[in-house]
Amino acid sequence: MSDACCGHDEPRSSDDAETHEPERLWDVHELRFAAASGVFLLAALIAGWTDAPDPAELILDVLALVVGAYTFVPSTVKSLLKAKIGVGTLMTIAAIGAVLLGEVGEAAMLAFLFSISEGLEEYSLARTRRGLRALLSLVPDEAVVLHAGTEQVIPPAELRVGDVLVVKPGERVATDGIVQTGRTALDLAAITGESVPVEAGPGDEVFAGAINGTGVLEVEVTTTAEDNSLARIVRIVEAEQARKGASQRLADRIARPLVPAIMIAATLIAAIGSLFGDPRTWIERALVVLVAASPCALAIAVPVTVVAAIGAASKLGVLIKGGAALESLGRIRGVALDKTGTLTRNQPTVVEVTTTAGATRDDVLTVAAALEARSDHPLAKAILAAVATPRPASEVEAVTGAGLTGHLDGHALRLGRPGWLDAGDLSEDVSRMQEQGATAVLVERDGTVLGAIAVRDELRPEATEVVAGLRRDGYHVAMLTGDNPRTAGALATQAGIDPEAVHAELRPEDKATLVGQLRSERSTAMVGDGINDAPALATADLGIAMGAMGTDVAIETADVALMGEDLRHLPQALQHARRSRRIMLQNIGLSLAIITILMPLALLGILGLAAVVLVHELAEVIVIANGVRAGRTRGVSIPAVTAAEDSEASPSRVGA
């Protein structure tokens, strides 16, 4: 927060804020002091209406002033000792000047109202910080671990890497780990925003805070409670909140020079006015101008909005790394989507097998699986999954950029791309497979082609709806991929992306160059997996990573991360950021308007000190309340995916 902020000129440390986090309005000590100051002011007002002696009213006004001023004068003095001038400085000078002019009651009113605005600001910031830290409350208070075959209950903080965690139905997972035994459906709604439970079994990764379904799981702990996915996200967001967006920097650039400029202007008004008129009148007007021009509302306009918006985004399953990222996200007009793992499931499957030369489907798959069993080729997993018990071939060798060779039962085997192997009678089938967005490989035994296998990474069920929604909202959507143009074009057609916005056969550095070109046309976000797309994510105006709950690189490289694997959170995040940016601009406009209107009214003597303070502090309350609106997510919609779309894609669907 800026030094010119309406709150403490000496900001609280994050540790102090966390230790003294107020949960109710009455827990804010500024508001307690403001209440006490208000009581003394009311008593002084009542004393003035009665026949009570003047000293009684004066004493009550002084008490109100002292109690109210205690909320900002000490921090102002500390700031001045460090050569920092803030809004508290202006308020302190105004209060002292009012006392010297004999207007103790008005000075007390200034302190009372200023302490209220400070308290409301502290409460609003604390409320949004609690929203983010609420993620940590998803971790259970107790964890059950297996030690020597016996279940023991321990605090999650005592979990160590390698411990075996027992998670029973309905319980939350205490920290990140890998499932050893058991199968279940995990509810990740509170963590990633996924609306549908995710199946988990042996070998699958689970995250802290996930709710177990009906099965009992034994999970090997992979991270401690202090370093699990939830704790990591909270640390990253709180650290990155120091990064300020363009609007926030604009507010700071206006507020910082404005404070000393106001003090100089007030001094000139008092000096020049005293030369040509009543010194008392012009000194009083100078003090009123000093308060009227206070940029308090301007300084708090954006920080409150940023903190509220980031906290709300975490509830939507979106990790926004600070004010700069939020501001950029709200300005985005173009979206570049990586294909694999973003538009597609990143789970290639065999969708078609065609045969020739009298071979059967099983013959083709058996030969292919024999070679792929000894390979780490990206298609290997898909082909092996289509064969119940693959028999590995011998003498398997990889031919760079072409395929595999090997031997099985005395037969020479080959598997590879069309062109390296002659498709022969299967040429039309291979072309059709490629036109449908599949990768086609040919299988050969003893020099005779047996068949062709089509492997396709299916389009995400929500991808078409997301692309349509982005285009409807006015975003330019492009697709970037390393695949061949035919495969890329087929997928883009299925997803609803314009052919001219499809860019294929790109290496990582090519993607970064292309994103740079897109940026020159409009503010562009790159959406990828955060690993091989790292150069493009860094080059874009804003990098957005998919699946941040499991990828450290995604969190570190990107500015924004979708914590789950649901692409529908992308338009949701964009909608939320655009709304938050509108609120920022509203707050800045209102803050500047208040200063512009109040200064001439104060200079002409139309408004006195108490009236100016009242208007100013009411404006600050409005700005804070408006900023807190960014923490609401009720108005943020998410496209619906039908049951048919959410089912496994059929072979007729086009993928890549």
C-alpha cells in the first residue's frame, strides 16, 4: 500500500497482519477508538446544548480529539522520522491548526471521522486476506498415518515425506501425496473449482484439501504441510500482491507528489491571503484546503480492489499473482491457446485401425505394441493401452524422425510415419485419418504393410463452448501447436477457431516469436502448460498456465494459473478481471472528482473544516465499499457443458 494511503502511514508487516487479523468490526482497534471518540463528541454536543459550563464541553472535545488522533498521529510521527509524508501528515497538521485557531471541536470531528475510515479500510483488507487464507482451513486438524501396521492420529504439521496417510470416506486429504492403494472419486470443488468429482486410484496424485469419496485410500506423503499445494499457493499470492498493476501505480504516481504539493499550496494560500486579508480567515481556509485535497481515497482506491479481487479469484479456482497480473488480465483482448494439454486432454488414444494384406485388427495392434513396448515415443502409451498383454519385440531401434524397427518370432517389424513407410492401398485411409486430426502410423511385417493406426488426443469436452464464449465476448482467439498443419486445422475447425488464426509446426522459440507478433496487434494472453510453453508464457502480455495444482513450473512462469484442468475457468477469470478493472477505474475517477470539487469550495470558504472532513471520509467509505465489490463472484458466469459433451469423446470427434 502506498505511503499516501489513508490507512497507517507506517504499514503493518504481513506477519503482524496475520497475527492480529480482525474477524469482526469490533476487533479493529481503530474502530474501537473511533467509537470512544464519538461518545466524547456526542457528550460535548449535549453539553453545549445545556447550561453546562464551557470547560466541560472543551474537556470532552479534547478527550474526543486525543482518542481519535491516537489511531494515526503515532504512525505519522514514525513516518516523518523516516522522511515519509503521507495523508496522516495532512490530517495531523489540519488538526493542530484547528486547535491553534480555537476550533477544538472541529479538530476532534476530523480525528473521529479519519479514525473511522482507517478502521474500515483495515477491516476490508483483513476480510479479503482471510478469504485467501481460508484455503489453508481446508486442511483437516488431524491426520491418520500408518506406523508398523497401526493407525495413529497426528497433527498434519507432523507429517513427513514418505509417511503413509489413511484417508477414509468423507475426510479431507491432509497434504499432497500419491495413492498407493484404493480407488475413489475426489471432490476438488473447493480447491480447483472442478464441479465434477475426479477419479483417483493407485499412482494418481492427490492434493491437500481434496474430499475423499466412498473409498478408503492409502496415500504416500510427498510434501509436508508447510509446503503442500495450498500453502504454496497462499505464499505465492501474498508475496506477489506487492506487485502493483498499472492503475495502482497510477494512483501512487498521483498521490505521492500530490501530498507535498498540497502542503505547499496551503502554505501559499495562508501567506498570500494573510497579506491581503484577515490572517485568521486565510489560515483557516488553508487548513481546510489541506484536508480537502487529501488524496486518501485515491491512495486506497486500487489496493482494496486488488486484494478483494485476488481473494475472490482463488475461490473460482484461479491463481492471480498480484495487482500487475490482475490489471493485465482485465486489459486482455486476444487469447493464444496451446493445443496439447490446453485445448486437448493430453491423453492420446487409438481411435481407428485399418487393415490390408489379409491382416486383422489384432495383428496390427500386436505388431505395433511389440515395438512400442520398448519405446518412450509419445504414442506408445496409447497403443499399449489398446493391447491386453503386449509381447515386447527384440532388437528394437528408433529411427530418428521416422519410426521403430525390431524383431518378433523371427519376423522383421517396422512402425512409422507415412512417407517413411509406403501406405500403398491405405493411402486414402491415412489421408482421411490426418484430415480428421489424428496422427497416422503404419505397421509393417517382413516388408508387407499390415495396416494403419490412428491416434488422437481428443478435444476437451468444454473447449468448443469456451472458444465460442471468448469470441462472443470480443476476444481474438488463436491456436499455437507443433503439430502439422492438417492436424492443427482439423482440431481448430472442431474447436471453432478461424483457420487463419491457426499456427502449426511451431517450436517453443517459434511460439514466443509469434506471441510477440500478436502482442503488437492487441494485448494478448498465452495459455499453456507452463513447461514447454514457458518462452511464450513469458513473452505474452500475460501468461496463463493450466493445472497449477500439480505443476511448479506453471506457477513460477505464468502470471495467472488455472488450478484445475477445466478450461471453462479461463473465460470466468477474464470476466472477473474485467469487472475488477472497471471498479478500479471507477474508484480512481471518484477519488479525483472529490478532490477537484472540494478544493475550490474550501478555498472560497463555502465549506468549513468539519464539512470537508465529513464529505472526504464518506467518499473514502464509498471507495472502500466499491472496491470490496470486486470480492463478489455471484455475477461471474461459467459456460455449462452438457452430459453428452462431458462423456468420453467418440471416434467421430476430431482431435489432434
